[in-house]
Amino acid sequence: MTRHHTVLVTGATGTTGSRIVARLAADGHTAVAASRHASLPPGAARAVRFDWYDPAGHGAALHGLDRAYLVPPVGDPDPAAVMLPFLRQARAAGVRRAVLLGSSAIPAGGPGVGQVHAALPGLFDEWAVLQPSWFMQNFTGDHLHAKSIRSEGVIRTATGTGRVGFVDAGDIAAVAARLLTHASAPPATGLVLTGPQALSHDEVATLFTEATGRPVRHLSLTPAPLRARLATALPEAFADLLTELDRAIAAGAEDRVTDTVERITGRPPRALRDVVEEWASSPSAAAPGNPLGARKCPVDHA
């Protein structure tokens, strides 16, 4: 019989956190949803207000927990400064297992979340770092790519013909939930998560064109104009980071596929085509003002 666990899920209303909360609840575990507004997403047993930059509320968030899913503060170039004091407090409060959301582009000891990754072995006996490739949901949610696809039918990158093993957020959540609750300890290492194939952004644009019936194209930029465009919507340091990550993709850094999702969950990862077609047939794609949804072609799921 599977033991019941109480798991703190930081970023509980976000892309992976909300999915992890739902999966934990479906598997009979107690999910404590931690977010800045103490929102209660579907499946959460309770919600707590949690802000990485407000240590006064951290003790209450940790009450009665033994596991934690950790999402670094978005856009912070030095998340270790606020995360490591909290993680030491979590260890003292009884948290014994931690799963950190990292990135396939950042190794242990690297910048940003890489510093938190490197510190985990000294904090927890049971831990793992998820290092997903770029999220498929970047094209269907509120990311800049998704917005430009919906409003202009364009994806702008400096990735050239470089390929990415895009991964579904639902698959990330499935891996995280398994590592957080399974009787066996997580592998105490970083785990690179990808989808079943690596695709260029030209190929992504083709998928959207086929799924929606409206042309979507990849506009390949050089790094300088991409960085200038990103800086109009994002902090400069974050714009610099994203531009450098595009350079890395163009050089082949993300052109890989791993078996991590299937090895841990027992099922193959979802393909980007399935995620795009599901989105194209959803109410959000057909919303007023969305030029893609307005003339969307029916999707054959047979």
C-alpha cells in the first residue's frame, strides 16, 4: 500500500505546480498549495501564502510537511539567495525529500538555479532536480511566443535551424509527482526531460499551420534585434539570458531526446503535435480576437 504524504507545492498556480497539485490529489496525497495569493487550485487540500522574498511566512508554509516541490522565483538571476535559507529551514522543520525545477540549459553549479542544484546534496538525503527542455506550453499559454502566434501568426527566435526536445508540462508534473511520493528515493541527480522528438521552430510553425488552418511562420532573427525586442517586455537581464539561450539552441545545445519521462512514469512522453492539436480545438484558441481560432480547422483525433 502506498504511504500517504503531505507535499508543499511552491508555484502552485503555475504551469507545472498546478498540474502537480492535481496529480498528487488524484493519487491520494495531500497537496499544500503555496503561492503569493494563497489561491486554492483544484485538488489542493489547503492553500498557504508563500513569497520567496517574505521569510515571515515561511514557517507556517512548512507546518506538517515531509516533501516539497520547489519552483525558483521567476526572473531572479540569483535565486539561491532566497531559496537556500528557506531550504535550510525546511530541513529543520522535517522536510526530507525535495524536487527542484531546474532547466536543461543550466547544470549543477551553473548560474541561477544551478547554484541551488549544487546545494541540494548538502541539505536533503532524498532529492532530484528536474531539468526539462523548453515547455510545449510556451506556445499555447501566456508566453511571448504564444502571444505572437495568436496575434500575428509569427514565432520570433534567434535559434536558426537549431532543434529543441520540447516537453509537455503534464509530463514534467507526472515525473515530479512520482519522485515526490514513490517509496523509492529519487535518484539524487539532475534529470533531463524532453518530449519524443527534437524540432526546429520552423517545424513548430508548420504544426500550428496544420492544426489551425491559418499560416504561422518562424521569423529567424539575429541575436541583437531579438534581444532588443525582448527588452521591451522583460527586464534587461532576463532578455539577455533568453537571447543567450537562443544562441545555444542554434548551436545544438538542446538537440537531444531522453527516455526520462517513460523510464520514471512508465509511459511515453506526449508529442508537440498532440499538444498543439488539443489547444487548437480548445475554447481558448477559439476566443474572440484570436485570429488563429477564428478560422480554425477541425482536428481529426481518430
